[in-house]
Amino acid sequence: MKRALISVSDKTGIVEFAKGLLEAGVEIISTGGTKRTLEEAGLSVIGVEDVTGFPEILEGRVKTLHPFIHGGLLAKRTPEHLQQIDQQGITPIDLVCVNLYPFQQTISKPNVTEEEAIENIDIGGPTMLRSAAKNHDYVTVIVDAQDYDGVLKEIKLNGAVSKETNKRLAAKVFRHTAAYDSYIAEYMTNLVGEENPERITFSYEIKQSLRYGENPHQKASFYMNPIGSLFSIAHAKQLHGKELSYNNIHDADTALQIVKDFSEPVAVAVKHMNPCGVGLGNSIAEAFKKAYEADSTSIFGGIVAFNREVDKETAEQLHEIFLEIIIAPSFSDEALSILTSKKNLRLLTVSFDLQQKNEKVITSVEGGLLIQDQDTHTFDDANISVPTNRKPTESEWKALKLGWKVVKHVKSNAIVVSNDEMTLGIGAGQMNRVGSANIALEQAGNLAKGAAMASDAFFPMDDTVEAAAKSGITAIIQPGGSIRDEDSIKKANEYGIAMVFTGIRHFKH
């Protein structure tokens, strides 16, 4: 190990690393801001222009793109290669330490301009990294400050870095440059408005190695999109409790997707990726009381999400039941004192102020991916019509809107029975619609009398309306669009039910 090249935008730990290299007898080549940083620390550094005999030009866009650099990086340590670079006056470079222009951080800033984003696309850095990584049999390449100490230790002990370490570092470099290119590709694709590019790439960073997946025999990990939505479980802050599991993360995401659809105080209880109770109130404590009463059995071992701070009164209610996770914008000191007495209860905060960056929904299938927009359609987007003789009352409209918000998040076939304050019964995932309706109506029991029913898709037959009527439902909301809509309308009129068509389907598979 005789010569190293260092050029970093993130200067964390670089002075200490360079000092360690110099103490090991390694000379250092450096560029621009990195060179200034090292020299200001009193370290002796060779400028790139002194190696290339060519100055930095084009505002620094061209400085390391030169045969004297890349010949030193790509030369194998074979007699033939060494003879060729010696004839050209090129000195081998044994170590490269580079991190790239902060493109990811730049495009994450609010109101970033296109010009600023483009200027932060690094060219020379990735080229040096790829050259060094390709030649990892002979060159050590570092892109992460976390690797500085390990590399220095090997150099001090052995005078060089092992081939095993070099190969591991090279693999890390190629992952790094691939991720960097994916951010640029995504930015440029969005910039030109390409909706269906011929290729699509994603880059996610490891957030957590999970104990297991859906079942104990399945391995799993949790990766996050570093430029994705900040209103997400990936960016949540855990205040207390055990590590999140695979199923916890799935359920918590479902709870967040529901709670963000409400502006009034709401409590959402989720079990197995379906809501089991949703309650509204003038306070968060009142909202939770209704969510709990909606299904006091299923909420056991579930997840609860709020869109307001959890206060003492609410915490006292929550403390009485077994829950896996509680999610909220914040917790009062009194609430934390109560809830942290349960050592395994996970408490998460999410910044509701950072809503809403609607990401694509990505679902894996064997051999491929399905990608779609999020279902962000709301009641306000619907093409509302009332085909029945009777129109909904004011309280029925409120109940219909509540049911319509919730049914979007229930696995199809989906039916929600609700009043204007809470869900009363939820039927999810059945193979026929009347099956889901029967589950929801049975759960609602006598409370179905005078309540509203929401369906995620149209009624292919009038049997669901019949079941609703016999349970006392007085208002129904559904997309409409069946060739047999008239049968359902006729049945609703027969029982005096007000039925609303929205023109929007909300399947969730």
C-alpha cells in the first residue's frame, strides 16, 4: 500500500483516516475541498493536478477523468500492465476513498431547482469507484466512513488489505453506485413525466434485520426508501417497546394509511391488515372509546393509531388492554409514564405535518413486480348520485362518508356497517359480497338498525340489499355500475333504503 486517492463530499472522519494512512507510509492524492480540509489539518497531500499535469476545468466538472488517474486505478499488478503504465509515467493507486456529490440529499430539499439537481450528479466519483472496484484484486476501494477503521487496522497489521476485504468493499461500492444511479434515473424519469419507462429501478436502504417474516421459518428484513414519504412507518420514531416484527410493520402501515384519511380526531384499530374498529370523537379519548367498542374482541393484540397526541385520559384506557403498537403524532409525558410501564408495548411517533407524498404501491409476484398509484380517491372525488326514491338524511350522509373512508382499506370483498361516529361491523376478504355483508351485519347486531352500509364494489345481485334491509340498514353507499343495478335499486326502494352511487370502486386485494 503506497498511494491513495481521497475525494469526499462527506468529510466525516476523513482527517483521522488520512492521518492513519500517512502514518502507515501511504502518500495521498486529493482534490478541491478535500485537499483543503486535509491541508488545514496539517496533512501533506498531493494535488490531482500535480499528478495529471492538467488543471481542474469546467467548474470542477473535469478533474480526475484522466489516464494518469484511471491508468493507476485499472492497472493489474502484472508485469505487462506495470510495464505499460511505467512507460507512460503512471504510478499505481492502491486505495481509493470516495463518496459522491449529495444528489439524494439535494433532491430531497423543498423547492430544489432542476439546475441544482443536475449539478449534483457526480461523474468523476462514480467513475473512480467503478474503476477501483473492478480492479479489486489489487485496489482497496472505500465508499463508507464505517469502513475506515477496519481498513486502517489491516494496513497497520499487514501493510495491505486482504483480497477478501477488497472483494467485500468492491461489492459495497457497486451497490452504492447502483443506488446513486437509481436516484438520478428516478428523478429524470419524473422530470420528463415518463409514466411507463422501459426499465425501472429502486434503491432501498436496510433499516432493520427482522427476527423472521410472516412465520418463524421465513427470513425477513425491512428496507426503507431514503427519499420516500416521511409520513411512514419507515421514518417513524420508536419511543418504547420491543423491536418491530414483519407483521407489526405491515399492520402499522395499514393503520397509518387509514388514519391519514381523517381530519377530525380519530382512533383506528387494526388486526391482520384490516381495520377492526374506527371511532370519531370530539377528543382522542372519546374516539378511542368508540373504536374499542366497535370490536372489543378483535382489538386484543392489535395496533391502534391516532391523529392527535395521546393524553393521560386516552393512555389510561389503552393501558387496560393488550396491544402490540400505539402510533400517534406524540405522547404527553403523563401518557408515556402510563404506557411505558408495559415493557413490550411499542410506542411510535410519526410526523403528521409531513404528509403526504403519495408513493407508488409496489407488490411483488414471482418473477416480477406490480406497480400502481395509491388509491387516494375520496368522497369528494366521487361522482355522487342517489338513484333511490329516498335521499339520505344528514346523519346518514355522515355515516355513509365514514363507511366509505374505511371500506377503501378493507380487504375485498369488503363491507362496512357504521353510524356517524364509529364502525359497527366489518366484513373482509370473502369470496362473495353477501358473505362479507353477513359477517359485518352479524357483528353489528342490533346496532345495524338505522345504520349505514358501505361496499367497496357494486352489488352483482340484490341479495346484499336484502340482507341489509332485514338487519335494519337504512342507507347504503356503493360504486354502482352493475348490469343488474336496477334490481338493487328496486330492492332498496321496496324497503325504503336510501342508496348512493359513487362511480368509484375500492378493491384492495
